[in-house]
Amino acid sequence: MLALSQTATTPNSELFDACGADPGQFCEWVYKATDSAGFASFVDWVTKAPLRIVLILVAAFVSARLLKRAISHFGERLAEEEPSEAVQALRRGRAGRLIGDEAADARAKARTETLTSVLGSVAGLVVWTIAGLLLLGEIGISLAPLLAGAGVAGVAIGFGAQTIVRDFLAGFFMLVEDQYGVGDVIDVGEMSGTVERMSMRTTVLRDVNGNVWHVPNGEITRVANMSQLWSRAVLDIDVAYDTDIGLAEGVIQRVADELWRDPTFQRGDIIDPPEVWGVENFGADGITLRLVVKTDPAEQWIVARELRRRIKEAFDDAGIEIPYPQRTVWTNEDPRPPKPDPSVVPVSPVRRSKNGDDGLPDTNVLEK
């Protein structure tokens, strides 16, 4: 009876040595098939650690590739997004050259490359971080202390990196919404200038004085793009009060139309007929007339300077006076009687306190 018991427990003991106290079905099957405890133990180790490590690495690699492909597809759809009705109208009209296909494609390509590169890097970092944690667990390193330490460090870093996260989120939406791009002239509040470079964190501007400003995207609460699709030159021109308003408006309109049709003026381009809107203001020294001219993007300042020069010359030829500060002075005789002679005015001696003008005791007397 004892012998039968020993023979019955011997295979179980060898199976325990090969596959442990809780043998898996695969390990037990290998042991029964090969009758080798060493081979079954090796197969059990391979299936529990290295194979899982390989599977984690393969899954991480495939996931990263799929995410990168999805992000690239998102970028392509963003670049192929249909333009707005206003943009399509400009392309159909005379202003179509403003946003030619090459310029539009270059801008969309730059925006897409920036977005896809950043999003791809973030996605890859997340995938491989998770894979690294799983690998540490497979090789027997406890993740609880690591996760606890990472949580504390994450909270500390989160408080310190709030502005950085805000800058990245603001930059992401700026790129997605195409609020502005490299080469645009923008106004962000405290400074304005031409965009020389933009990233997910900062926007680099160069102002009219040549200064380079590095503006964090999170600090840009509002932005005015002065060179997107088209621009407008607005001129407020003052004339004297005795000027014939109809004559002045006609001269301004003639000068603007001549510049619009002038083929020799190549520095800027007027894309629509200029308009004189009329009297804008009654000033202290003259009347203000407003002229508006639609131009190519960022060319409104060149056109405005040329118009001012030509309008000044035309006003001189037409005898129209550009006002200067004028004041009306009224003179009259002083009706008040002459002042009396101070020597004959009766006066009394001034009475003052012995302890000083303020009536306080003299400190020198108190000391004595």
C-alpha cells in the first residue's frame, strides 16, 4: 500500500519541480509529452517571461506605428480641408492671386508637418512609457513604489509646468485653426510684427524696429492678423473748414484711381476700386475725409504712403489747404480800475506769537 502511494506521488513531485505549485496547462502538457522536468521548466520560463516581453515590445511597436499613421492621416485631411466661402470668392475674383495654390499648399504643408511631428512624438512617448512599465513588471520589479514616486513627482512637476502645458495647448489650437503663419503681420496686444517662426510653445515676432520678440503662446489672449487674404489702407485726410468738400473728395478719388490703374507702381497692389467714404470727423482745425483702399496682404502701408504723397501734390495743384492749428484771439480793454499805490494803503503791524508762528513752545526755552 505504501509503495503504491509513493509511485502515485512521484510524478506529482516531479511536476511540482518543473512547473511549480500551480502548474499551467501548457507546462503540464509539455511535461507529460516529453517526460522531462528540465525541458518543461524551461518552456514554462520562456512562456512566462521572455515571450511576454517580446509580445509587449511587438504590441508597443505596432501601436506606435498605427498611431503615427492615424496622426498622418489626420494631418492630410487637415491640409486638404476645403477653404471657406470667403476664400473661394477671392479665388474666383481678381484677388485670386492673393492665395495662390503654391502659397496655400506651402502654408498647409508647414502647419501639417508641425502638428504631425509633435503629436507623433507625444503618442510614441505615451506608448513606450506604458510598455516600459509592463516590462519592469515582467522582470520582477515592483511597480507600486515606482508609481507612487512617479505620482508625487508628477504632481510637483505639474505645478511647475502649468505654463508650459498651457503654451502647448494654445499653440496646438493656433495651428489647427490656422490663426496665423510664418510671414503674417500680427498684433498680439503689447507687441506687433512679422511672424518669423512659430512652434507649439512660442511665437517669434520681429517688429518694425528690428526687435525680435519671443511670445509664449499661452500669453496670447487675442491676436489680430493684419495680412491674411487681403488688407485695407485707411487714410484720414484733413482739409481746412473753408474747403469745398465736393472738390476735395473728387481730387482724392481721382488720385486713388490713378494709383489703382498705374502700371509703374509695383511695390504694392490695389485689388478693388478705391472708395471715398466722406466726412469722418469735425476736428478742432479742419474736416477729416476718409479714403479706404483694399490691397494685397501686408501691402496697405506701402500703398498708404504712396497715396499720401500723391494727394499732397494734388492738393497743392488744386489749391486745397491742408489745415494747421488755428486759434481765434479776442482783445478788449480791461474795465477794472487801476490798482492803488501800495505806499498810501493803511496797514497795521503784524502780530506774531512769542513762541513761534505755530504757537508751540520753544524747545530751546524748555531745555534751559
